[in-house]
Amino acid sequence: MTRAQERSIEDRLDEFESRTAISELVAGYCEGVDRQDLDRFMGLWHDDAAYLIPGGRGDFHGTDGIRTSQEVIGKAWKETYHWTTNHTVRFESRDRAIGRSDVFAICTHHSGQVSLVGGTYDDVYERRAGEWRFSTRTVTRWFVSAPVDIDLLPPF
């Protein structure tokens, strides 16, 4: 008997729906940051979550800290454009999962110059009161290029 056959259809459906909700969290993070939509961004985190950027702009804990993270990021970058790839999810239990994804971002300095950024997100997702949110997101930056002059097209 395979692992899938050992689990009920309800359990398998729950995992499928959970994977979809978790994927929406990962995409919502990019959307919230890139569109500078604080409400969208804050809706992705549990109240006691941690947003950790070792060696970077700091570690942010809880609702107030995570809200502050967007002020800090806004001081560093005028605009950001994120793409996440290679997203994997492993369930530790029905309501807790571990995820990992790689990120590439184009970030515009307030001067108008652009830096390219690459990294990895290591995540802990938890479902509480029926809703999946970030419990922890740890950002590992692999590179941040020196600022360069690249003309980005204005929004249409």
C-alpha cells in the first residue's frame, strides 16, 4: 500500500488545499512588498510571527515589528520587484509546514539606480483558526549587486 492509499481522501484534499493556500502566502508576500500594500502584507502573518533578515536590516517580531519592517525596507528601496521560484513545502503536521523558495528581486534605490538581489526564503507556515499564515520567514541574501543605472519602464 502506498502512502497516498494509507491516507483518507479528506486528508489528501486538505493537504492539496493547504498547499494552495501556502502558495498564495508566498505570492502575497511579493505582492504586498512590491505594491507597497501594507494591509495585504500584514494579513500574511500570525500576530506572534518572526520576520528574520540575518546580517541585513534586522529581525522583526510580532505585528508591530513586522509592520516596522516595511518602513525600514521603504527607506532602503524606492521600489522592489520580486520573483520567487523553486517553492517546496513539507508538512510536519496537519497544521504546520516548512517551506523553502528562492528569490530574485530588482530593487530601485531612491536615487533611481537599480540593484539586483538574490536569496532564499526559509519559512514556517501554521494554520490557526483555519487560516494559513507565516509563523516565521528567514531571509538569506546571497547577493546584492552594486547600484547601476538601468532604465526601468514606468508603469502602464
